[in-house]
Amino acid sequence: MVQSTDMFPTLFALGPFELRTATICTLIAVCAALYVFWRKGREEHYEELQLFDSFFLAGLVGLLFARLSFILLHVADFGFSFSKWFDVGLYPGMIGKIGLLAATLVLLRQAKHNKWDVFEVLDFWILSLTTGFVFLYLGFFFDGTGLGTATNLPVGIIFPSVVEPHHPIQLYAMLFFIALSWYLWSVEKKYRMYRWYRASKTGAETGFLVGISAVATGFFFTLLSFITPDVLVFAGFGWDWLAFVLLTLFGFGVLFVRSGRTLFKRKQVSRVVQG
């Protein structure tokens, strides 16, 4: 059993000032994600200013909704105290799933407004997110936040805030996103040649990275939900698993549609013949 009480949550402290490891990792995550998004957009000759504006707008809206959703689900703790709403230091808490969904919807709106290829932009977005999540979950680990359920398995770690070993799901997630990021980067130039994806067409549509990452992420975190405390708690039940199942189904749907397949192809052909 691994014991770890020195998680290095603070890199530097001077009097009341503390520079937390999680803060540095979060900044690195944002910078890495922005760089990937900008780089991929520039490669496809997108307007750089529009790329930066879209990224930051999506990020700000995502943070806002992540915070607001947490407050609404814990309204008994926050009440109508605006000081508590904005004081993330003393009253921390965000629901990343809702924030990420809101940020993605904003990005979709920006893509349509700028007349971009929506699924191509989503592919850029997925590459940037998987890269940034590696550093984000590393920060969670050093900060000792977002830990899993208690366990007696050898992988258990005793975090500073608890007295018994817990699953280090931050490390599980970090390793997963390292593997997923590596895979996405390795296939982004190859997937258009996959015969199963392009169906009967001579070329493949964008959206492959979105579909694959949604399937992989949804499936992985559905399994992880069995050892992860629920965040989306409503009416006394945890709904995190449902969000990840829906994400998995969404990924399969994207792959099916973007590959050019259709459930109604035969019916359409028969109608043409009868006419």
C-alpha cells in the first residue's frame, strides 16, 4: 500500500501568499490547449484572431457555467450570498462536465458564425482538450483534490486530507489522456484513409477525432464512475454515469453519421425504384 502525505500542494509560500501547484498546472493546461487549438487552426488557414477570441470566449463561458451549476446543486450551502458565489478560495467547487458542455456549445456557435467547418473545429478542440487535461489532472493529484473512493488495493494512496487510502483517479485520468492524446495525434493524418470510416466514399469527413475521443472518454469514465464520488447529484441520486454513457453513445453516433452511413438508405432506394 502506497502512502503519500507529501503531495506538494504548494510550490512557494511567502507570508499569506501561496503559489499552489494546481494553479501552475492549470495555467500550463490552458496554455497547452490554446497552443494546440491555435496551431491546428493556423495549419488550416483560419483567422488567428478569431481562433483566440473563440477559445477565450468558450473558456470564460465554460468557467461561468461550471461554477453556477455547482452553486445551484449546493444552494443550501451558498444561499444568496454573492460573496460565497465568487469566493472560489474559501468556497471552492465547479462541475467540469457542465462547464465543458457549455464551452463546446459556445465554440459551435462561433464556428457557425465564422463559417468554419464545424467538425473540423471540434477536432481541433478535442486535440487541445486532451492535451490540456493531462496537466490539469496532474494538478489535481498534487493538490489532493478529486480523489476516488476508499480502497485496500495496493494502488491506494493516503492523501493529506484523508486517513485511509483512496483510488488516485487523478493519475488514472492523466494516464488515460496521455494515451488518448498520443493516439489522436498519431491518427489525425491517417484516419481519412480508413476504409471502415469513409464507407463507400473516396474520402472521409472531419469529425473522426470527436467521435473516437467521445467513445473512449465516455467508456473510460463510465467505468471510473464506480470508484468516483458523484458530482452530479440530483433528487438524491448520482447521475455522472449517465452523462458518460450519453457521451459514449454520442461518439458512436458521430462516427456513424460522419462515415457516410445511413439507416434509411435502402428505403430511399426502394422508393426511387417504385417511382
